[in-house]
Amino acid sequence: MAKQGMLRDYRFTDIAEDIRGSKLYGLNDEKLGKIDDVIFDHFTGFIRYVVVDTGGWLSTKKFIVPVERLKVSAEHKDDFAVDLTKQQVETFPPYREVDLESDEQWSDYEGRYRSKWEANPVMHREGTDRNITPTPQQMPGNSPSARTPALVAGLEDTGAFTTGGFAASTDTVEISHGAVGIGPRWDTFQDRLRERRKEAIRTGSTEESADKYRKAG
């Protein structure tokens, strides 16, 4: 069975605990869309990506964001933000929900998706709207302390290149098991999902995947 899945039609008892429907803003407070769903690990319940519905400005309609890139929006209550522009999103390989049904297809997609982060890495200077593209020496994996989280002077380490699984020196995609520090609303949502993981899998999976999950126990 697939190792990752979505919530789809699953609903929490308390709708206030659900982040789906929250808006996502990019750099310069540009609205990128709404969080439509999440992709989570079937075995742990930890969320790996949020699925964003753009409302039509993107030709493929939806795209994904690793949870390590998310943060609470400073300007909009109960909403979220990410250091991306629409132009950067348009460079991502097209997201297809059906790829989640195959571990092989999803692994291939993650590899291509990761390569886009590596090809156009952007660091964001905290407290400003300025983006900084790091030099080769500043990139994690290219410094003497490559095996420790890199902090370049004056730059905020977003964690995407180290804990998020986009390290240029690796051959496989390694997504961390959960994001911390996003905010209380996110933490509550993550906790509820982990508590109700099995129920969410049965409801959110396709009929074929749900049957495989039941047989697996």
C-alpha cells in the first residue's frame, strides 16, 4: 500500500481544528491560494506537505509545499505563509494526486520536485521582503560544517535544505517526520490527525488503498 495519503473527505469533529480552507500567502503578501488538503505519512500520521488550491492562476490548479517551509502569517489571522512567489511555484513539476497511489511514482515526483528547490534556492532575510540567493559556499553541503545545520551570517535558515530533505548532496528524498514551531493551530491539527490516523486513512484513501490497509491490519 502507499506510504502517504490525503485526508480527502475526512472531517474532524471540531471544524475549528481543521486548517483546510486557510489561505496561504507568499512573498510580499501575495495570495497563493488555500490549503485544500494535506499529505501525511500513513504509519506515523505526521504531515509532510500541504496541498494548495490556487483557484485557477496555476495551469495545474494545485501545488504542494513541504511543511518545513510553512509559517504563521503575520498579517492574516489563522492563515499561513511561505517564502515563495507565483513565478517560483510555476517552475515546480505538475502535481498529480494519482501519483500518491504508487510509492514508485511518488518517489519519482519527489525527486523532480526536490531538484527544483536545488536549482533555484532562495533564502529569505528575516524581517524584510528581500530574497537572497546563496553563493555555492553558503549552500548547505558545501561548507566545512556541511553535516550540521548551516546558518549564514544575516540569513535565516529555513530548514528546507537540511531537515526538509532538499540537500543537494543526497541522492534520495528524506522528508522530516514533522514540522515544529509553525503555531498552536497547526500543532492542534497535527495532533488530531495523529490521534485519528487510522480513521483518516480509511476515509481519505481510495477504495483500493483502503482495502489494502484493512488487509494489512
